[in-house]
Amino acid sequence: MDVQRRGAGAEISRLRKEFGSGAGRVVAIEEVNLTIRPGEFVCIVGPSGCGKSTLLRILAGLDHATGGRIKVDAAGWPVANAMVFQDSGLFPWMNVEKNVAFGLMTRGVPGAEIAARVEAALRLVGLTRFRRHYPHQLSGGMRQRAAIARAFVTDPGMLLMDEPFAALDAQNRTILQGELMRIWEETGKTIIYITHSIDEALLLSERTVVMTALPGRIKEIKDIPFPHPRDVMALSASPAFGALKLDIWRILEAEVMRARAELEK
Amino acid sequence: MSAKARERLLYLISPIGLLLAWQILLMMGLGDRRFIPAPTDIAVRFWELAASGDLAVHTSVTLYRVIAGFLIGAIPAVAIGLIMAMFNPVRIFCDPLIAAIFPIPKVALMPLLLLAFGFGDASKIALVAIAVFFPVIVNTYTGAANIDRIYWDVAKNYGASSYVMFTRVVFFGALPLIFAGLRIAVAVSFVVLVAAEFVASKSGLGYLIWNSWELLQVDYMFVGIVVIGVLGLITAVLLQELERIVVPWKAE
């Protein structure tokens, strides 16, 4: 299966991010160079506190880099990017429909068009029956689906996902990973996906970027050659998957240990 | 009978028991009924005042002043509180003023307000408005400033303008605390208004209480006290119901 790729590309060069100043200065990201191809699904894995979320926040425009630059080729995309957060970030005072429509409402899209696009997005994530529900009436998995619909409905150049399934239980996570895979295969959107789980990175991505512990640098970039369409459950049981997982763990292991030693100091 | 209904019924035991004990002790001749009227004496006076129309006049005057003052104080307090949370310069400008004026007992401003607005309704409404303004603005600001960071991030990432931010995000995010402020404000507004009506009014429930005291008509005085208590209770319940409708996500 060939995925029809429709998304923005990005070129990150020599990116650097520092927090604080003087003695309390922390270098969160250093010398990050990465080219994202249009329509690509990239996962970024690394130990906790390796700056991977910071990298995503800079891409999302929520944080400023201290140095380096990001060139996003989002020509032709009305919305450069849309982010999916770990805690859905749905507004508790809006029902599902209003939440999903938020990024269209803010951009002045006409009402009739909003209705049609929200309808399509809700169908994409299987939430049409829950359009009038408020977030507190939904399960964690349904909230994340709504958050994904809210991102997709804006038709962004790229999707930025920050451990979106980390707070879900294992079964829900597997189901949502499968659905995200299907949605990506249908839409061919550029997705940059942050996770600390090697499994998740292997299941979802075409390339996995392994980052080092503080300061966050790119240690290695691995191609994940599994074909599409992917059945995430079957894939996770295959010997090739196991071999690659071990491979990446070996790369990551030293960094995780280093991050732990750093914490215990 | 459901457990909830039984619990509600049990709630009535202490007030009814108190009234009964009060009545019985006075009927046994303990205490002077001229100074401490029995509940039945108060009830009789209540019907007298209600039938003559006096009670309706005093009650409606007091209610008018409370409601007008409440709205005039609360609406700008919410608006300015939200703007303070959104724009740091506004906060820096307002903060010292609020810190300085908030602790002043608002009743102390009554003579000043009489000078400014005269002896009519306006001075009383102004006093209520000022007393309401501070708890509401402080709560609104606190509520808006403590909105979870993720909602600011979402709004920014999804292209919200300052206007959308204000009307769709910050306002609703602050609503639970705004209501906490409004509840305090309701109680405070009755407190300051009755005090003002004691000395600076010829109408209202505060006037009824103070005037009855000066004439040593203690039973009339109690009618005023009871009516204010009931009004306070009703407004508190109404506000609670409003909150349930407007802030449905807070319930669970």
C-alpha cells in the first residue's frame, strides 16, 4: 500500500534551547538537526527530560528556540500545525462538537463549512454519537479521540503529538494506536510524535529519532521498514519487531542510565 | 422514604426544636415577652406588617438596592479581573489599588457616599456595588490566572485571538472561582446594606429593624431580621442553582 502523502515538510537546523540563566542555566536541546519529509510519520524517543517535548513545543510555536532555526515548508496549508497534548486539553466547558470546531472557529471559517468538517472529523475518530457530550462525560480514550479530531479538522500541514496515549490503559492505547495508524494511512499527514515507548515508536513511525539525555541531542535515526497497512497487534508479535526493538533499546539504554544517574546525583 | 428525604427532614430538627423551646420557655413565664417576643408574637406581627403592605415596601426597597448594587459591582469586577489575568500591565496597574482598598470596611465609606450621592437609593446602591466589587474581582483574577497552562497552549496553538481567548477560554476557565466570589458578595451585600439602612435611610429592612428598636417594638424588629435571613437563603440557593446550570463540568 502506498500512502498518499499530503503534508508539510520541515527542516530543523542547529536547534538549541536553554532555560534559565547564570548558574541555574540548563541546556535542554543542543545541535538538533532533522529534516522532516512531507507526509512522513516520525517518532521521537528519548529518556524523560531529554527535551523532546520542548522540541515539539518549539515546532508548535509555544516556545522559542535559543538558537538555530526551523524552516517549515507549509505553503498551501492554511494552518501550519496542530498539536495533540498528553492530557487531551479539551475545554471542559465545551461539548465535543464545540471543542473539535475550536480551531476552525478561531480562524473565522463559515458556520456551514465548520459543521460539515466537524462531522467528517467526528466520523474519522468514531465519536459522532458523542458530539453533545462534555469531556467529563467521556472516557480517557474518547477524550484523546476528540483531541485528535480537533487537530485533524483544521487540515494542518503537520500534526504534533506529545505522548497522546501515555495516560491511557494498555488496551485503550493499543486500540488508539491502531486507529491513528489507519487515519495516517488514509490522510498521509506529516506527523511528529513524541513518546518514551520504543514499542509505540516502532509500531507507528517510518523513522524513529533516538535522543540523548540532557542536553537533548539526536543520537541516532532509525528507519522502521514495516510495510503499510500496518496491523499494530500482529506487528508487535512479529520476530522482526522484536529484533528492532532490542536494537533501539541498546541505543537508548545508555542514555536512560545516564539520565537516572543524573537524577540520583 | 428515601435516605435523602430523611436527611432533609432531620435538618429541620434543630431549627424547629429551637423555636419550640423558645416558645415554651416564654409561655412558662421565663423572660419578659416585651423584650423577647415568642415566635408566635413575631408571626402575628409578620401578618400585620404583610397585610398593611409595609413589609412588601421595605422588602422590595432592600431587594432593589441589593440587586442593582450587585450587578453594578459584579459585572465590571468580572471584566476587569479577566483583563488583569490576560494583560500583565493592567494587573500591575490595578494590584496596588485593590490591595489598598480591599481591607477598608466598606461601611466606613457610607458618609462619603452620602456626600456624593445624597440620601436616596443611589448612595446605598453605590455602597453595595463597592462591597461586591472587591471579592468578585479578586476571585475572578485568581480563577483566570490559575487556569491550567494546557488551555492557554491549546488556545494559542489553535489560533485564538485575544478576543476569543477572553470570551471562550479565560472567562469559562475562571467561572468556578467567579461563582465563589459571587457567593461571598451576596452575603457581604446584605451586611453592608442593612448597616447603611440603619442610619441613612427611611425605608428598607434595615430601617425597619433600627426604627423598631428605637421605638422598642422588639417583635417588629424580629420580623425584619427573619425576612433578611430568608432573603439571604433564597439568593444563596438561586445562585447555587445558576452555578449548576452554567458550570455543569464542575459537578462531577
